[in-house]
Amino acid sequence: MIIEQAERIPNAWAVLSSRGNLTYKQLIDRAYSLAFFLQQQGAKPNHLIAIFVEKGWEQIVACLAILLSGAAYLPLDVGSPLDRLCTLIQEADVKIILTQSHCQPIFTHLTSISVDKFISDVYPIPFPIKQQLATDLAYVIYTSGSTGKPKGVMISHQAVINTILDMNSRLEISANDRIFALSHLNFDLSVYDIFGALTTGGAIVIPDHQHYKDPKHWYEMLIKHRVTIWNSVPMLMQMLIEYLKENYHENQLRHVLLSGDWIPLSLPKSISMTLGEHVTITSLGGATEASIWSIAYPIPKQIPRKWKSIPYGMPLRNQRYYVYDSHLNDCPEWVTGELYIGGIGLADGYWKDRIKTESSFIIHPHTNERLYRTGDYGRFVPSGYIEFVGRKDFQVKLHGHRIELGEIEYHLEQHPDIHQAIVTVDNKSQRLIAYIMPEKYSSPIDSCHESVGLITDQTKRANFKLVRHGVLHEGIGPFLRKATITAHAKLLEPINRDNIAPQAWQSLHINEGIDIPHSIISLIRII
């Protein structure tokens, strides 16, 4: 479809950024040249080629070139630690990486190609596009894992194109539209930013890498390039609204897409008042494991006062949502159950992880339908919509990214001076907070300032045992987290909080009924 657009409107803008613009002809020529070179390097279907590129036109060329070569792309976060990147590259069996000239020395053991410096117009005409199946991989995106090991979600061409075509139809996307590509390439919202625009002849507007967190820069780009589609997590839209309250001018936005986190009930009204009543707002949900989005809800101009949250919505085309009890039976209206996704959008599974794949992707025993177990709780309401309730596990959403707190705890505990760790989220500041128990004290506890959250009892430190107990997480609802207790801990009522660090109790909200002796706890707030 993108090739058809390049043939139909070769001189129309495809990519717009401060560091350079590309017409459809320029984009497809660069992509063809790079794709042909990748084929010569051994690119083939269902093999991964990594992308380690900062925001800019190079990302778009890289994605398109990899797909044209017949391979699938693996986007890497340019802000990730080197050891994490190396782990992902090794696990994904990557041999080729597309990057930028100032990053090349990092990946000396791979065939490293600088997209910004790659200049070639050598490719056969017609271009030898590899024969691919609709079920072949399009991309793999890694998400947070509960054991400290990220999971590579494998998405096929047919799965993701279903979502893109449905959204383009719903929003009536055309060649006149311009989508603001604010999300990182390793965040799956970027998939729609890129291919939602290019499959219709529209343009992608890319913010500067150095200013991608600056709402002033966003707005300058929105105005300069007449952006019509905004697609982000709610927090980023809130940042834009706050900026525009003091600096508002006319804009061309017509659709705002919000997903990846809870939408504050006050936000839709703020958007309408600030950006204009003509702007439509759509809430979207789903999972990376189900091709970007699987459910949508058009938010009305006026939010009913009785609402406690924005409805989750109804499934997208060729996708299905179910609310099941623990026996995989349908839950009646108003009864909370676990959310399962079915349909064409499901991922093939997790890259080279059969155990996790079989755990998360199941076959329903009665219908024989393949389903993805989301780990989310929800319920049907009489209007037919699904209402989102929360998570069943220890994952949280922070700035739109799905984070497994257990993965952070795992990596903290790899430090030689840390014995055990508990991580939670401060919802007010939207920051992660870690409480750690050190392997040994470097100084007497009495000398520590109380602000670090240490208990001042110096009796012999007992061996800690992390067990699962009920902990309340604001905004997500009741779910299990780690509580640090010894084998001598008793379940008593009421709880004894007198000797517990105030910071710890304030963040963790340990349930009533757990008595933890003051002599066995040492918590340090480190984040």
C-alpha cells in the first residue's frame, strides 16, 4: 500500500522533521536502496534486524527498508543501558543493526549500517520484494517481564494491518492527514504513527529527539506542519494542554487518540476547551500482544457526572474481548472477571519463549478459540461496553509504558550490596520508589538520618523472606505485592505501625492484619 502511494503521489511529503523532510519518492528510493543492501547481507523472512536510531527520518527509512527486505524489525530503546541492549540483541539472534554514524562504535560485533550516511541508488527495477506470507513477522517489541527477563512480542503482518486499516477507516484518515509521531519506536503506538499515515498517503511529523519531552516544541511542530492526528498516552496530552492554557493559538487537530494509561475524567473537557469543540477524542486499549489496540471508545463531549472512569469500549474489527471467571466461563453484567482477547490481532507469541507463550496464549477448552490472557480485570455493563477495573498481577503503567515491578526488583537485587528490594509507584509524582534491604550495614543504624526510612532497632537482623501479601496500589486497585516479613511474623489485628518507617507505609499501604515486628525491617528509599 505504501508503494502504491509512492507511485500515486511521488512528490507529496511523507516525512516532516526539523532535521530533514522526505517526499514519498525520496522515502521509497532510500528504503529500496537500503533494503537491497540488507538482502545482500542475508535478510530473510522471520529473521530480525535491529533498529537503534534516535527520533528522525532515519527511523522511518529503517523500518520500511527492513520490511521491504523481507525481514522483521526489532526497535531498541536508545536510552536503555548497554548491557540490556546486548542481552536483547543476543536473545533475538540479531546479526544486522541499523543505527546512526555517531552510534556505530557501540555495536562492533554486528553488521552495523548507518542510515544517516547510507547513500546508494543501486537497486534492481522492479525491486525484488521477497515473497512473504501474511503470517510472517512484521516486528518484535520487547516488554517488561516478571522474572527480570523482557518478553519479545512477535506480531505478524496480518495482525497489525488489521488494526491499522480499522483505525484508518474509523478516523477517515486520508492523504490530507498528518500524524504526530511522539512515541518511541520501541513503544507500539509508533507502529500506527508510521503506517497509519503512510498507507493513506498522509505524512508523519517527527519531533526533535532533543526536545521530544518539550510541549513548546510539540506545539511549534503541530502548527508548522498542520498536524491533524495526535496519538499518545494521556499524560503527554495533559502536558500539551497545560502549556496551551498560556500559549494557545489556532491548530489543525481533528482527532486525539489516547491509550496506554488511565484517562482522567477531566481531560476530555480540557481538550475540547483548549483545542476546540471540533476535536474528537477516542480512548483506546489493548496490549502489545494484540497489535497495538483491540478496543475503542469514542469519548462524548460531556462526561456524565456519575462516571467514575472512561469506559474501556468495544472491540475493534476482527477482534474480540471476553470477560471470564477462573473457569473460563462468561461473567454476567457487572461481575468482574479477567479480560481475554481473541481474533486476528493476536501475537504469534513470545520470541524463543515457549513456556511464557503457552502460559499467556491459551486455547479455550470449549470454543477452541486461541486467546490472550491479558492479566487485566474488567466487567461488562448493560450498554454493552467493557469497564476496565485493574490488573491482577504486579504490572503498572507509568507514562504509558507497561512495567513489571518484579523486573526492577530483580535487577536491583543483582547489586552486591542489596539483599532484597520492593518497588512501588508514587502516583502523585509518577515516579518509581524502591525500598531495599542491604546485605550489610556500612555504618551503625543510629547514625542514619530518619529520612532514609530505616528502623532504629539494632537487634540482630533476621533473614528476610519475601512473600505475597495484599497491598493496595492507588489507581490500580487491590492487588498483591511483596511484603517483607520473617518466619516469626503473625497475622494480628489491628496492625502495629508504630515502628514502621512512615515513607514505607505511605507508599505500600500494607493491608490491615499483618503485624511486622519492628526489629526485622530496614527500608531505604533510593529512587
